[in-house]
Amino acid sequence: MQALIDRIDHIVLTVTDIEATTAFYERAFGFEREFFRGPEGQPRHAVRMGGFKINLQDSATETPTKARVPTIGSGDFCMIASVPLDDFIAHLKAEGIPIDTGPVSRRGALGPIRSVYLRDPDGNLVEVAEYV
């Protein structure tokens, strides 16, 4: 069967504090903040990097297209570093951002990866990896 999906465009995280989460993703990963209006004109927030973004919502975010049970801290995803993983680890240390686990060997979508895991302000598990 021919692949029907090209890539993941964005994910959505339900968070306690949009500003605190935005500041964390800017500091930890170099994301840029984005503000936009949803289809019904409601304010929306995101952080973006290149062709990928994370939409952020809190309990007050109104949108007709929400997860059935949006849950704070249930996110678990992996991003591939654009720099050597050791450089990313040095950046985290310089920013005072703790590593939860790693570096460890894992298997990514395209083969073996080396990863570190950290947690955002709501406890979402963020894996950052490099292919080896």
C-alpha cells in the first residue's frame, strides 16, 4: 500500500500555564512563539520550529476540535536535534534544565538513535535524539 501520510505537522499539548510552557520551549529548544486565531476567532497559542509546531491549550481554550479527554502532562514525544546531542546536553546544562534520563540508546523511526529525556513544566516527557 502506498503511504498516505507525509509527516506530522503539529501536536497539541494541554497545559496548566501557556506562558510558562511557551517560555520553557523557547529556552530549552529554541522554539518561537506564535499567536493566531482559531476558526471561530478564538485566541490560540503555539511554539514553532521550522515545519513543526506545538499548539498549546489550557482548560479555558475553546475549540470544537479537542481531544476527548485533554489531560495535562500526558504528552510523550521525540524530536531530532539539529546539533550533536552532546551540544544539546551542554545547552540544557547551561540553562539549568535537568535531564530526566539519558543519554540512552533507543530506536527511532529511521533506525538507532541516542536520546535524552526531559520534562516540561507540566511533566510532559520530551525526548531529544540524534541518529547514530
